[in-house]
Amino acid sequence: MIRLGKQIEDAGPTPEMQRLGKKLEQLRDLHGGSVVTAPNTRQEEEAQTETAHALIQKTLIASADVGIPPSVLESMLLYFWFRCTANRYNLTEAFFQKMERNWGTVMEHVNRYMDEQATADRQRG
């Protein structure tokens, strides 16, 4: 994602998105550079993981039941994973927004990478 972000060229954020990005960066700075807190214990981590998996599964089932295409669900999951990763690893909001503005390109690159990995796995197998 970092390499792809460096390759993508676009017109940049709107003034409103620039202000939003600055505000989010300020909020992160108030929390030591991250808005993510780690669970206090292994049991707390396991409970949070179980809750997250259950909610993700319910969301996917409900979405599929109403006819949302798998490619949209895949994109949604990657998007939210990337948002969480950007928060956890203190990636700049400007970088996240750049990727968000070019999400179609991001998905094309991710899908191509996954296809290449699957082909390589089959050839090794």
C-alpha cells in the first residue's frame, strides 16, 4: 500500500478534506500519535476478537442476503482494514485520503497482486 501510494498521482484533497485531515492529525497527537488502544489482557483481546468476528460475519451474511455483490463486500473489508491500519500505525491522514480518493486503483492493484500470488501458489503446489 505504501508503494502504491507513492506511485499514485492525483489532484490532491479538497480544502474541506485538508481541514478534516489536519483535525484528525491533531486528535491523534493528543493520544500520542495513535487513536488505537491495545487490550489490557490476552483474555480481553480474545473477547474483542470474537466480538469483531461475530459482527463481521453478521454483516457479511446480511449484505449477501440483500444481494450486495462479493466484490463490494471485499472492497468494504479491505477499506475498513486499511482505515484501522492507518490509525494503528499512525499513517498520515493525507496518505489515507489519497488512497481513498483512488480506491478503484487500489482495488485493481490488490486484486492483481492476489491473482499473482494464487498463480504462484498453484505453480508451487
